[in-house]
Amino acid sequence: MTANIPRQYDRRTPAPYVLAVVGTDVHHFDRLVEWLERWHADQSHVRLVLQYGHSRAPRLPEAAPFLGHEELQRAMAEATLVVSHGGPATITEARRTGHLPIVVPRDPSRQEHVDNHQQLFARRLGAAGLVRLCESEAELVAALDEGLAEPSRFVLAADRDRPDPRAEAVARVGQVVDDLVARRVRQRTGGWRR
């Protein structure tokens, strides 16, 4: 029986690889895109792949508006670090592939989402040590720099055959939050609104 060796310790990996995912929400998340562009300008040795959704197209060599599920899974499995918006599904997938995700929640006061559920969710997970919460550009830069200097601090035991029970709980909480938000939107509008 062989032990699961985290992919960060494979010495054949040519360069650090950061995957950043803003999700598929219809709201823009230009703030995170800009923070990553500025950080990457000083980190040309780092491969940065950014899934930017409905945000403005970034000035980065490897960026796509959306990634298919299999492509996203493969990218997460290969990444040194994963940066995520505060979406429960993306956080769960990052953790399932062995990452302590660096999470920047969307802020509704900046028109990045309909309400503050991502902030509340990410803060709760951050307090429990299940994500590395970053609510400012300085916090994001510090987390990325720390993760590149000591990747092992952002590695979880990955076991594809047995999901992390905490990740399953995160997914369940995320579904409850999504249901509550949907119910509140329906109550306010008398139906679904886009």
C-alpha cells in the first residue's frame, strides 16, 4: 500500500501553479481579478490560471471565463494553491482535492452578489480553520506569498474515494444558505429575479 503524497512535494513540478476561481455567478468580481493581476505582475515565475466568470477579462496569459467540471477538477488537482470566491461548492471541491483554499468572499456592497451570505459563510469557515480567509488585498498577497514559500501549510489529506466529512458538512451548509437566499429573493420579488 502506498501513501498519498501531496502533489506539492513532487519535485518534477516545474513552477508553482495558482488556480483562482471566481465562480459562475452573474455578478462581476473585478476586485479579485485586479488584485490577482497586481500580485502576478511581481510573480512572473508563478503560473496563474484564472477562471473569471462574468468579470472583466484579465490581462493574464492563462484566463478563461468558465471551466468545465472535469477541467476544473484537473486544474485543482494539479495546482499548488487554490484561490476561491466564497461559494460553498468551489470551497468543497478545493478541499476535496487536498487544498486549504484561500477564500475571498464576494461583497454585496460592491455589487458582487445579492447579499452577504458568502462573507458570513467564509468568515465562519475561516474561524474554524477550514479556509484561509482574505478580505483585503494585503491579506490575499500575504496568503499567496506564504503558500508559495510553504506549500505544505495549504495542503490537506486528499482522498478521492472518501470525501472529507467536514467538506460534506460545508456543502450541506452551503445548500441551506443557497435555499435561504433563494427564498428571501422570492419573498422580496414575488418570484424569481435575475
